[in-house]
Amino acid sequence: MSLIRGWNSFKRKLEPLMAGSKYDADFLKEFYIPTYIFSGETNISDVPDAPKYPVLVFINSKSGGQLGGDLLVTYRTLLNERQVTDLGEEAPDKVLRRLYISLEKLKQENDKFAAKIYERLRIIVAGGDGTAGWLLGVLCDLKLSHPPPIATVPLGTGNNLPFAFGWGKKNPETDRNSVLSFLDQVMKSKEMKIDNWHLLMRMKIPKGGSYDPVAPLELPHSLHAFSRVSLTDELNMEGYHTFRGGFWNYFSMGMDAQVSYAFHSERKVNPEKFKNQLVNQTTYAKLGCKQGWFAASAFHPSTT
């Protein structure tokens, strides 16, 4: 009974917000996860009306200029705040590990509602391609028997991964109706598979001595398992530093990777300059002209 009372209380808060919308509060019930699921403290053995599409939402509040923060507020208004995580405050692996530990505990106590949440869980991730790759990597590392499907909100500069799976390329609106419309798409969407690529890199050790060519703390989240191969690993080759990792969508080296890194560094130093998608794309173009084919010889002389 405590679960039903909890939803009815939340529903009363929602009803004024849903006025004038084609969706009603009962629509959101299909996505709602009650607080006890996250704590694992309350034992409810059988609740027949479990949500059909329970969702966890991960939002990169730094993506899309001000859009990430606005989207965070809207989702937390429409859903249980425990369902919505700001990736700037907490990493997704911690959130997911905590949730699945709680679900396993409740399932062992014969909580059928928790069992249905486990089976039906879906994830929404709002951010750029790197953020989406981060979530994919975390889920891969968890090695779940029933990994939840991921819906991607295009909130980056290129948004190539969301575009490839039909979620669009343009940064979204952040108002209530736009979020409700996206949830409706999540409800009706079809699951599709995505390839996970394994990457192996070998870098020759210079004659002057050994060095580590990769700064571990600066590695992107999308290369989730990027690490040095140990000396005893069969992939290790004498005279080389060998690294391996995994990625989704694409991986770049050379000029385009240099431009992407320059963009990342500039945005990290001056985040206030990156407020919308068009400005970001323009910055990419300028960096491409400066560091790419058009002026490569002037700015980056060749070496012998």
C-alpha cells in the first residue's frame, strides 16, 4: 500500500503541470520508479501495475550550453528525482551498481514489482556522442544478464550516434511537452543492436628510454577499458607499449582527432563560449582550417 500512496501523492503534484497537454499523469506512471526501489528497504511482495517502461535518465548538464541544465530540471519535475542523474555530479557506473544491488536484494525477497523493474528497465542518456559511448561502456563492463536498452537525446555538437539510430541530430527543446514527446518515442521505439569495437594500439619505445605516451586521467570516457597491456599478456610485444580498449560508433587518429582534442581543450578552459550547437560547429570548422589541411605545414612543421 505504501507504493500506491506514494504514486498518488506524486500524481497530485503532476496534474497541474499536465494541464493543457495531450498527455496525462497516468502516462508518466508507465515510466515512474518509486523511491523504495533505489533504497531496497521496503518489501512489497506483489504489485500488479508495475510500469511498462521504467526509465533511468542520465544527463550531461555541461552539454548543449544551457540546455543540459534545463533538461535536467524538466526531467526531475516529471519523474522521481532519484531516476534522474546529473553526470557532472555522479558517474553512471556508481548509480547503476547501486540500483542493481538494490534490485537483486528485493528480488531475493520475492518482490515481484522489483523483478518487473529489472526486466523492463530502459535508459535515457542526454549528451554528446562521448557521453552516449560512456554509458554503453559502463553497461558493457557490468556484464548484466539483461542489459537495458539506451535511448539517446542529441545534446552534443555532432550527435552522430543519436542520428544513426533515429533520434535526430538537432539539440532538443527542453520544455515539458518536448520531454513528454520524447518519452512517448521511448515507449514506442524498437530495440536495435550496436557493434562494440575492440582497439589495439602499439607504440614503439624510443631508444632514449621508456615513457608512457598516454595520460590516463585525460582519456575520454568512450574508451572505457583503455589500459596498458601487462608484460605477461600474450598481446605484449617486446620493444613496444601496447594498449587496448573498446569504442562504439567511430574512433579517430590523425588530423581530425587533433581538431577534436583542440575543441575539447578550448571548451574545458572557456565553457562560457560554447552555448549552442551552431557556435560549437563553427568553432570546429575554424579549428579544422587552422590545424588541418589548409594550414598544417605552417602550424605543424613536418619532422624527419
